[in-house]
Amino acid sequence: MLNIIKSGKPDGTELTKQDLYYLTKAPNSQKMSFADGSKLEIYAWCIYSDKTEDGDEREIFALRTPEGEVFATNSPTFIRSMYDILDVFDPTEIHAILVCSAQSKAGRTFYTAVYAG
């Protein structure tokens, strides 16, 4: 079952049913890794949990750009970086993020979010 943990829009309005659909169910959602190195302007975003096919809960971060593109990830590192941003900024102050990649000591690529205005 879908559970919205946190959500927001830079204009301060509540997410609509359409926003929630695009962020959580739309089949055209892209992997956040496809936006590596990009500044993503934010129209709406949410962190939600959902059950996997085997019954496990997973947290997912999704954002929709003003152009209608949707990017999502279940990366704990990326989601933790979003929580860090939310610890400092009010959701109405988050208009854009920068998607950054780095290498772990084990040589794996991971992604983080950086506040970009």
C-alpha cells in the first residue's frame, strides 16, 4: 500500500491527485541516474513507501519537473541526501536540485541530491 511520507511543491500548494499519480504510478518515470550532472527544476516531489512484489517496504523519492518529466529513485543514499536538504530548507524553498554521482570505496557508483535553489 502506498504511503506518502513527505511531499511538497515550491509554490506551497498541496499535491493534487494528478500530481500523486505522476509521481507514484505513471509508467514514463525515468531513473534518477539518467539525470546525473543535471540541475532539475522542481514542480512537485514526494518521498513515499510502497510494497515490492515480495512484500518488502521500500522508500522512493520522485520529482516532477515543470516540463512534466518525472524522475524517481529508491537509492537510500539519494533519499538520505533529500532528507538532509529538508532538514535545512522548508519545502517551499526547494526549487531545484543537482543530481551528482560519486564512486564508493568499493567502486560502485552512487547518486546524491544537492540543493540548487
